[in-house]
Amino acid sequence: MILYHGSNIKFDVILLSASKNRRDFGLGFYTTTLFEQARNWAEILNFRYKQDGIWTYEFDFTEDSVIKTKVFNGLSIEWLEFVKENRIKGGIQHDYDIVCGPVANDKTMETVGLYIDGIYTGEEALNRLKYMKPNNQISFHTDKSLAYLKLLKRTKWN
């Protein structure tokens, strides 16, 4: 499977310790199957923090049954609760090596935020989200899982 990562930093080694806190699925290295989404992430990071420019990374990921994986096949109460726990508590609020599922992004974050704040019930939030088509993310949370990623290409954009 081909995965993409967008960054404002050039790197040769993935360091989980360099991850940002309070993300959808916890501290981790986030990728997507969508190139344009990865490039957009890189552009946003470069706009916010500057640093090394706009970088996209292309990886080959080989799945293995020894990797403990959680897959959310769409928006659900379980997904909302999972995102809520990781965003409120920070760190990693699970024991999975990899988590796959929808992104709480600019299109969905207002509704997700109102759910996290207790203003919307899960059903109300999902009702509002059902017409949105969220992008996907595959996050890696352990060094064991990162061993299955092989860098194919790194590109710097102007």
C-alpha cells in the first residue's frame, strides 16, 4: 500500500518523539492514502511554522498480522469517543501499533469540537457529519509499526 506524509521539515528518520500532541489517534506518525491531502498538510504546516519548506514523502507499507491495528471504517460514536480521548488527554490513549480512519479536519472539526465540549450528543454530531466526506489517516504509534514503512520518495515543493 502506498502512503503519503506531508511536512514542513526534511527528515531521514521518523522520530515518534517529534510528534505533536493531542491528535485524533494520539501521538504518532500520520500518513494518508491521498497525495493531495499530504501536500495540503505540508502547506498548512509551512504556513504556520515555516522551517524547511513544503515536503511530501511517499512510503510503501507492508501489512503484517503481528501489528496490532484499529480500523474505523467511517464516522461512528466509537470514532468520536476515540478522537475525544486522544485530544483531551493527549499522549496515546490506546495500545494499537496503527490506527486507520477518518480525519477530524477543518471540514469536521467544529462539529467534533462541539461533541468533545458536550454540546452535541454523539447522535447529533454524527447527523451533522453524515454529509461530509472526511479524508483518511493512517497513524503509526510504535517503532515496531514504523519498521513496515519503506521510504520511496521525498519531494520538496516551491
